[in-house]
Amino acid sequence: MKTVFITGATAGFGEACAYVFAQNGYRLILNGRRTERLESLKENLEKEYNTSCYLLPFDVQNRGDVLSVINSLPEEWKAIDVLINNAGLALGRDSFNEANIDDWDTMIDTNVKGLLYVSKAVVPFMTARKKGHIINLGSVAAKDIYDKGNVYCASKAAVDAISKAMRIELLPHGIKVTAIHPGAAETEFSLVRFKGDEDTANKIYDGFTPLSAADVAAIIFYTTTLPGHVCINDLVVTCTQQANSIYFNKDGKQG
Ligand SMILES: NC(=O)c1ccc[n+]([C@@H]2O[C@H](COP(=O)([O-])OP(=O)(O)OC[C@H]3O[C@@H](n4cnc5c(N)ncnc54)[C@H](OP(=O)(O)O)[C@@H]3O)[C@@H](O)[C@H]2O)c1
């Protein structure tokens, strides 16, 4: 049975990936900070599918925890076939003058440093087996910088660069690296970004039909189904009413 390790599995893309991979015969290592959500996800997945889940609740920002917890995985769970570096967030949408520096720190510590720490711990398991697939969640925000997106865009541009670097460095080890760059998707992302302000969060999706978490999870899973000699390096996906991180057609919801 193949093993997938998903960071940020308590909501959004990560949770949707957990269902898709479980449906397709994977067993799962699931991370996130909200332990209760992880426990109920494990219960549901194990009940619904013929799979097993190993929970690793930690904050990806905490370097010590990330390295020690991943290294303490039982040997049989270290055979990780797919790592999905998904945990991430935007906090605030403010100009440089107005932005909160703590928000900047959290975005960089989670989206960039967290992804590096998890990868640093998992890559040795993959190089030892001479196989594996790392999937990093970037964003269209990495490709086109938008107004007041400053540090979030920068953190995702870093994910883009790190993915390219991994692809080069892991080439001799037979490890695939795929960066997925979604556009607007309706998850808890905007609620987190606007710190629980539901009205502002919901307005983000006014006038168009965004991607769903399930849309993105299906594409992530697809990248793992290709033959061994084929690797998608970089994939940008938006809903049909979005051209890039700036241009939308907000003429009304589709479908
Ligand atoms: N939704 C979009 O429009 C969109 C577009 C492009 C890219 N993305 C990227 O896609 C990824 C997933 O976003 P989403 O839309 O699914 O958002 P979401 O619904 O808010 O889910 C984010 C997940 O990340 C986890 N997480 C956040 N900080 C963490 C930390 N310090 N340690 C461990 N886990 C942490 C959260 O779990 P806990 O809170 O339980 O820790 C949650 O499971 C992010 O990297 C995001 O930047 C999103």
C-alpha cells in the first residue's frame, strides 16, 4: 500500500486530498494543528475506506517539533511515496504601511520555513528508497503579484523557487517534484486571511464560481498517476472566470 503524507489536512485542499488518496488505496500520514479535526478525519477515512491513518499533529513553524516528530515515525511509516506540502495561509491584505509584522512572520514561517523543515525531514526517506514525489502548494500569487498581496505573494514565489531547486537537486535520486499553483478556491483560506470576518471572506467569491477544494485535490492526485518517467513540474490552475491573480470575470456565478 502506498503512503501519502499531507500537511494541513484539517481543512481545504489538504482534507480533500486525504479523501481522494484514501479512495485510491493510499494509507495516510496526516498533519495539522487542530487535533480534534485530525482525529475525526482519521475515524471517517478508516471507516469509509480500507485504509489506515497515522496522525502527526504539529505546527510546521516549529523546527524542533517537525524534525523530531517526523524522525520518530515508526519505520514502516517512513516509506513515504507522496509528500504534499500544503499547510499554508495568507494573513491580512494590507499595504506595507498598514501591515502587521507578526502576520508577515507567520506567513514566511509557515509557507516557506515550514515547507522547508518538513521537506528536510522527509527527503532522506525518499532518497534512501530512490523514489518519491513531492508536491508543493504554491499559488497564482507566485506568478503575478497583486495589490496588497506583498508578503503572501513573496512567500509563494519562494515556494516556486524552492520547487525548482528541489527538482534539480533531487534529479539524481529519481524523485519527482511538482509545484501546483491554484487560483481562487473556496476553502477556509479567506476566513483565515481576514481573521474570522465572514462577510469580507465571502465577498471574495462574489460574482464568479471559484475552484473547490475537490477540484484542486483531483488535479493533485492526477499528477501522481502518471508513468514513472513523466513528471509535471509546474501546474497553474484557475477557475474559468479567473485569468491570473489579477484579472477576473465577475459577471455572475457559473453552473
Ligand atoms: N484557497 C485558495 O484560494 C488558495 C489558492 C492558492 C494557494 N492556496 C494554498 O493552498 C494551501 C492550502 O490552503 P487552503 O485553501 O486549503 O486553506 P485552508 O482551508 O485554510 O487550510 C489550510 C490548512 O493548513 C493548515 N495549517 C496552517 N498553518 C499551519 C501550521 N502552522 N502548521 C500546520 N498546519 C497548518 C491548517 O490546519 P490547522 O489550522 O489545523 O493547523 C489547514 O489544514 C495553502 O498553502 C494556501 O496558501 C490556497
